[in-house]
Amino acid sequence: MNAVTERSATRSVERVVASQIAPVGTFTVRRALPDRERHSVGPWVFLDHFGPFRVTPGHDGVGPHPHAGIETVTYLLSGRQQHRDSAGHTGIVNAGGAQWMTAGRGIIHAETPMPLTEGEHIVHGIQLWTSLPRTLKLTEPRYQNLAAEAVAVARPAGATVRVVGGTLAGVTGPGETLMPLVVAHVSLDPGATFEEGVPTDFEMAAYVIDGEASFGAHVARTGELAIWTGNEGAITFTNAGSAPLEVLLIGGTPAEGPLVFHGPFVMNNVEQVRAAEVACRTGRMGTLSES
């Protein structure tokens, strides 16, 4: 990983991507990645923003479905959610926690709301996928249940930074990563500016969960993804609104291509995709009941 250059050398935003509405399970999401013109930011190849909406236990959620060649990271802003998978992993996280699953050679999982309180009936969060490096596309599946209390927190002036994976603002998140990356939730006070150093070989982007962010010549609002260009050693943005700004920062070293997207599989070639389809169809990814 390259060293971070001087903090004063900041990157400019290349473009702002508007998310698109897409159906998932029993609800719809805002999908910011992949985009027609940009399929990845670092290793991150998928970003779905779901909620906030009220859920009905036993009805809402995403039932058993396969993945291969990727990791899925579900970060909750509100609610309480259960993970189950065909490798026997289970876990429950609430607001501020994350479920980090390595699909590798193939796995079937389900994510369903499990509210205990009235407030936990309101579900809000983001699901991300990473494309695994070529040598790890067929790695063994694993699961990390990252409780909210385990997420690393930094508090630079006017901001709260919650780092789920990788290192930012001087703290390192609990997620065990298989490639150089970062994923962090930044809450920024009105009028405040966030500026932090990042490795010069990282691609970086900021997804606006809620609010209005200024990136110099560009502005991104709720549901939009601002993508930085260049290899300067710092990123910066300002809360241009009158309420707190909520942003998810993602980045890392570029995904190892070529990338072949086929539904829940992201592989490096068509042969790998076909092998994953056969593995799923013949039960080699295991099985998972509906409940």
C-alpha cells in the first residue's frame, strides 16, 4: 500500500451518480453501484440503500439466495436483523452493527428482520458487495458478526466517524478484510468540513445517506454517490445543509478484473459463473430452509 501524501493535496470529484430504484425481496432499494459508467470503486461492486421503512416480522426480508465470488457487508442504521447461511453461520446485529459474509466458492444465505422493540420495526441500512481477489474467488465461506459496540469510532472536529473495516481517521474497524479497503460511516455537523488522508492507491467514493454534501464544484444529495478521481492523499467534503449529514465512505485498491456480473455472482470469467450456477443447482453450496 502506498504512503499517504500531504494532507493539503486533496482529490476532486469525478462525477456524481444518482441511485436507481430496484426491487429486493419484499421491498425496494436505492442502487448506486454498479452504475452504467462505473462498475466498481476499489473492490466495492454493489451498493444498495434500503429503508427506512416499517417491517412485518415473518413477512419482510430477503429469503434464501446464493452468492459466489464476493463478500456481502450489511450495515444497519436502524432495526435488528438476523443472518443465516448454508455453512451453519448465524448472527443478529442491531443499529450500528454489520454482518460481513465471505461467499467465496459459494453459499446460500438469508437476512430477515428480528425486532424486539417498537423502534426496531423501522429498518434502515446499506448492503455492499466486494469482488474478491482472483486468488480468493473460490475461498471457503466465512461470516463475521460485527456488533455495534465493536465498531471503531473517531471524533474529529464536527464529525463522528464509525469505521467498520479498514483504517480511517486514525482508527481501524473490526472487520477482517481480505484486500486493502475501507468502509466507514461519517456523521457531519451542519457547516463542518471533513478531511482525511487516504492511501494514494485507493479509489474512493462517498454515498450520501441523508443530507447535502459539497465536494467543491459538485454537490451530492440523499441517494447520490460522489466518486473521487486522482491519487492525491486526502479526501474532503462539507455539510452544505442545515441538518446533520450522513455519508458512507467506501474505497480500496481497484478490483481485480475482468468482472463478470451474473445475478448474485461476480466472477472473473464466464466459466467461473457457470461453475457457480452448477454448484448452486446441485446443492454443493448447501441448503437453507425458509425459516
